[in-house]
Amino acid sequence: MALCFGLTGVRYAVSASFGGPVNHWEIALGCIVLAGVLDGLDGRIARLLRAQSRFGAELDSLADNIAFGVAPALILFLWSLQAAPRFGWIAALALAVCCALRLARFNARIDADDQPHKSAGFNTGVPAPAGAGLAFTPVYLWLITGNDVFREWVVVMPWVLFIAALMISNVATYSWSSIRLRSSYRIFALAGVGLLAAALITNPWLTLLGICALYLGLLPFSIMSYMKVKQRRASRGG
């Protein structure tokens, strides 16, 4: 389903770029967001059904590469980067290629015993779904403000290249396993999830922009947190 939503997003982007309704850009982004939601559920559903397999892991990576690498690259190219005189397509390719490289690195390490980031509860680099969401930040700003400056390739291209670099970087980023809530806070967390869902329904683009800003703002803290973990491990080893 995530794979289908990713390709459907491309379909609506093609329609919008060839004179279709403007809201087709919104539908294209919505398809990628839904693919991200499904990506967050598929592993948990597989574990619940005791249906985990290496086949499923490989299929998940292939679907992620299409939904969060190829599809966002094509949508951003059709939306803005095709106006760049020479390197617009190269920037779009960079996003797709870096997503593929990130997923390949993840698969290559999936059975490795020595994974310092994973064992400490961190990801290595920005995950593919988060990378796709961050890459769409100029589109969110355009949809919110209606200002075409956010659609200019001179704005979009550097941002896309920056996000592509984050995806293949060795930056330690927070993962779901690094979030440990006390039992007394869980009811507030559930309420927060409900409010977030309501915000996504009523004002999706502003909410997604806020989530992206929060994610980027947490990167320095995730790096410092991992450095503390490394120092503790080194002191124990010494």
C-alpha cells in the first residue's frame, strides 16, 4: 500500500504539472504522508501477526525507496526543479539516490552485531520517511503562504541537496526506541497523539511544517545525547 500511495502521488504531481487542478499538489503530498503512516505501522503489524521475515524486510526497503526516494524526487522536480537551467534533475536524482544508499546501508547492517547507534537507541542519519517529509518543507511553505518564492529552484535545490546529505550522513538521530515515557506521562502522550491527529486533519501543512521544524531542532540534541552515550561506554570500557 505504501508503494502504491507513493506512485499515486507521482500520478497527481504529473497531472498538476500539466495544467491539472492546483489541489493535485496537495493530494500528491498527502499520498506520501499516508505512505509514511503505513511505513510506521507495517513492522508492528508484522510482529503482532508473527509474520516477520527477510522477504518482508527486503520488500519494505523496496517500497520505501519508491515512496520516499523516487516519488518525492519526481514530485519536487515537477513542482520546481524542472525550471533549473542545468542541475534540477541532478538535484532530484540526488534525493532518490541518497535514499537508496541509506536503505542499502540499513539492509547491509541488519544482521550485524556491532551497530553502535542502533544499540543506543538512535538511527544513523535521517530515516527515509523523515527525509521525504523534510524535503517537502518548501512545498508546505508554498501551500501555507501562497508565495511563489518558495517554489523557486534557487530555494528548493539547496534544500533538497541538504536533506539528501542528511539521509546518508552518520549523524545520530532519535528513533522510536530512544523515547521512553514514564507510566505517569503515558496518558498525556496519548492525548498529544490525538491532538496531533486532529491538527493534521484540520491544518495538515502547517502541522507538518511544525513537525519538520521540531525534528530539525532536535538534531543537535540527538547528537549531544549520543556523544554522552559514547562517553559512558568509553568510561566503562576503560
